[in-house]
Amino acid sequence: MNDGSGQAEHVSRSWWARYGKRPFDLVVALALVVGLSPVMVLAALAVKFTSRGPVFFRQERTGRDGAAFFPPKFRTMRSDHRHDISEIVPLGHSAITPVGRWLRRLKVDELPQLFCVVRGTMSLVGPRPTIPEQTRAYDAYQWRRQLVRPGVTGLAQVNSAATRSWDERIHYDVYYVAHHDLLMDVGILLKTLPVTLLGEERFARPFVESPYGRQKVEVRS
């Protein structure tokens, strides 16, 4: 396991990353919690009354510097489903409930994570949090994605897709950690809506073919 020691030089030193990002997260997340509260209430009722089990699904994830936390999501699968860490769960998976399929497709299942942004365990934008079994196997390059708070959305989410390789998405995350600033964060937030509505695959492209990969940046072979 890599603990990320001595990797601070791989984190963006922009004014935004150091001073602006956290206040922005707090103000915008609070506004979104208030504005989207009717959507979250309706989603919670839909989950509650259409399938057996809890409204929320919680699973351990690793956040900034490897800290463990349990971000909530609206439950989208049958409560008797046993999760396999190596399992890929497409929208057509048999364990996803009919309501859960819509919640996943529109990313509504992830809205409760806005409360994590308010608490400070997540950011609006950043690498998505992953399970400990994965992060324990990270090498030094992969660990860099944990040098910032995980995000509700991120550079990999608006430029790649869940069906693409994990290594491919790592490149986007590592690039984000090293280069994020105000313009990048706002651009990712603005792009999240069309990606959600039109589908990830429409926007997905290999990292080396993206504007980020075409720059002279390190890409682990």
C-alpha cells in the first residue's frame, strides 16, 4: 500500500485550489441542497415504496489522504444483492430496481453526497471516491488521485465513462489533481448536466486524445 507520503508537489498550487475551492463548495452545495430538496424527497419516497430495504445505500470509501468515510446514495439495487468489488454494474443489471435504473441514469442517486460536500469530506469536483480494496493496491502514481477531496463529479466523469478502463480514468484524475483551477472546476460543473442527460459515452474519449493528454504531461506507461 502506498500512503502518498511526499506527493504534495503533485497537487495544484493555484489560488483556487488553496483558498477558493472550499468556500465555493460550501456555498454552492448548500444552495443545491435547498433547491434540489424536492427532488431528493421524491426520490426517497420512490425508493421506499417500490422495493424492500433501506432508502440509502452506504459503503466504505476512501477520501482525501486515504481517510475512510461512508458517502450516502439512494439505494438503486435490490436489498438482497451481494456486492462484488470486481463487479461492473451496467444499467441493465438484473439487480437494479426499475426506479433505481432511472435514479442511476439521471445521477439522482448521488445527490445525497451533497451533504458530504457541506461537511467537507467531499468536494463538488474531484476524483470519485473508491473502495478500500482498490486504494490499498494503488501505486504511487494512482495514489495521487487521493491527494484532494473526492468529488460528486469530476474530470474523468465528463470525459470518460464507467465502461472504459480504470487506468484510462486514472489519467484524467491525476491530471485534475495537478492542474485544477477555477476555470477547470466551473467547466466540469457546466459539462456535467449535458453528460448526464445525453449519456457518458457520447462525450467519452481516450485521455491521450483529449486536450489534457495532448499536453506535455506525465502519463504512466
